[in-house]
Amino acid sequence: MEDEKYSYRFSKNEEEELKNLKDKYVAREKTPLEQVRDIESEVNKQASIPSYTIGIIGSIVLGIGMCLTMVWTRFFALGIIIGIIGIAIIAINYPLYVKRIQKLRKAQAEKVAKIASC
């Protein structure tokens, strides 16, 4: 009676799902490719967050300018000026994003080169 053990066999799909879930919980060393992908993802995230913020602010400023010109017509000239400021903020957003991502990649270049040379 001591040797009796309960065993269960999973289907192929269940085995694969179980393996994928196990990989999420069991610590394992990442491959160099996964490490570089993580660095690239982090760089993109760090550059995107300020870019989204600037884009939202520019859109709100442009929207305020549009409201002033269309709803409160006595502020038409002020609305045009505020709208142009909003457009300018939106227009400089992409060049700022590109510059930020280049700066972040330059900062991580040595680390990526070290990982890639393995």
C-alpha cells in the first residue's frame, strides 16, 4: 500500500499551459535577447510617458483655444493665440520624444553592448 501513488496525465494543451504558468512563477535566468528586449522596453516606456503628457497638455490647450473661438466669440483673438500655442506644443512633442529616446539609448548602450557580447 505504501507504493501506491496517484498520478495524473495532462493533455498536450494542458501541459503547455501548465508549463507557461510555471515559467511565470519559477525564477529563471533570462537569455541575453530577453535582457536586451527588457532594456528596450524600459527605454521606450521612459520616453513615452513624458511624450503622452506633453501631447495631452497640448491637446487641452488647443481645445481651450477652440472653445474660446467657437463658444465665447468675444474671446476670438485670444482663442486663436491659445490655439496656436497648443498646436506648437503638439508640434514639438515628436522631436522631443526622438531626442529623449536617443539620450536614453545612449545611456544604456554600454549595458546592451556588454550583454550582447556574451
